[in-house]
Amino acid sequence: MKLAKDLVAASTVPLVLAILADGESYGYAIIQRVRELSGGEMEWTDGMLYPVLHWLEENGHVKARWGTAENGRKRRYYSLKPGGRRHLEELRAQWLTVHTTLRRVWRLQHEGT
Amino acid sequence: MKLAKDLVAASTVPLVLAILADGESYGYAIIQRVRELSGGEMEWTDGMLYPVLHWLEENGHVKARWGTAENGRKRRYYSLKPGGRRHLEELRAQWLTVHTTLRRVWRLQHEGT
DNA sequence: TTTACATACATAGCAATGCTATGTATAAAG
DNA sequence: CTTTATACATAGCATTGCTATGTATGTAAA
């Protein structure tokens, strides 16, 4: 399923933060995690993720460190800062507000009266 | 609660279509309906809604007619066309895909293991 | 040892567009 | 006669998402 641009934009930051809330991670792994969590429905490109990661870092939501994988490969590991956790909760609340609203109208369609 | 731009953008069209799926309506009433459905959390401006309505009409999702309210006031009534209904279902499916994905990560945070 | 593929990160730059700001008009209320 | 709520419309630009592109290396296969 091809997802609308808008929807992808609205969910990118919440998803990244939520994944990091589960523990430190890095770009490539986050992309795979998203595919996994979505059952293959969401396919992110690295080109769209890295700018988001940089933005999150600049805005104090996450911190980053260079690390080395078991195989010697360089990686940039990201983890949540307290501000990021707060931001995540805020975004979650916003998402749920909208979701609840949508559910209310949908219910009118699928049920009687 | 102030909602993020992205999230507003992602939910506007689905919400409008869903409201129209419930029956013919017009700009001003749609704005009030959104406020009502969201329990006052979502406040749309007319300036952001009308362009969306025009876009939906141009793209064959809705049809519009000029009508007159009981009080003699001119109104532009919109109603769903079959293509709009299909589009609504498509957007709903997309929304649910993302929502399900988010719920899965959130669950990891709020529950154990 | 060369090719191919997966892994891994980075960013310039512009196409696309959301929506603010602004304008018009009228019914009802005070 | 003034204000408020109702009702619709759109120019135009500030904002920004993300494609396209570039770099680099580990591993497997050919």
C-alpha cells in the first residue's frame, strides 16, 4: 500500500521517537524496524530518515554518538533525551486526539444511526 | 491542544470526506462538525478548508451545488461522489495501517517486555 | 579479484503546497 | 447602526519534504 505523503510526514517523528524510546538505535536499523512494525507496509528511504534524525538532534530531542559495530563498521547511534521523551508523549496525545475524532465519524458510517 | 501542522494536514481530507459520507454539508457546518467531533480539540479556519473543498471537487471526489438556507442565505453544498467514497476508504485504510504500526511501538513502552 | 549487494551515513537544492492574510457579503442581535 | 456570526473565496509566498546523488565498506559469490 502506497501511503499518502501527508500521512508519512505526520507519522515519521512519532515513530522514530517511539522506536528510540525502546532503546538506542541507528539509521539503518530504524528503517528496518519500521518495515517490521508495519508488516512491510511502510518502507522508508534513508534519504528521508537522516534529515529527520539530524533535526531531532539539533532540537535536543535525541543525542547521538559515533560507535563501531561488531564488524568494525562505523555507526551513528541515537538515543532519547528527556525532552525527546516528553515530545513523544505530546505527539502521541495529539495523534490520539485526531484518531479518536476520525473513529467517531467512521463509526457513523459503518454502524446504523 | 495545539496540533502539529503535519498531523492536521494528514487528517483534513479524511475528515472532510468522512463528514460528507454522513450526508451533504457545507463549509461552515463542516468546521463546526469537526469541532464537535473532536470535543473542541480541533479548530479549523475557513481559509484552510475551502481550498480543500475546491480540490476535492476538481478531483472528482465530491460534487457541489449552490443552495439557499431557510433564511435565504446562499450556501455551497457538497456531497460525496462514488470516487470520493472510494478515496475515503483508501485513506481510512492508510490511516489504520499507520495507527496500527504506532500502537505496536507504543505498547512496547507502556507494557513490560 | 572483481562484481554485486547490503549496510551505513550525509546533504544540496528545489518542487510542491499549506494556509495566512485579506476581501466580500448578509442575517440576526443588541 | 454596530457587532457578531455566518458564509464563501483566493493570491501568493514561506516553508519544507525528500529525491537524487555522492561516499564508503563488509560480505558473498562468481
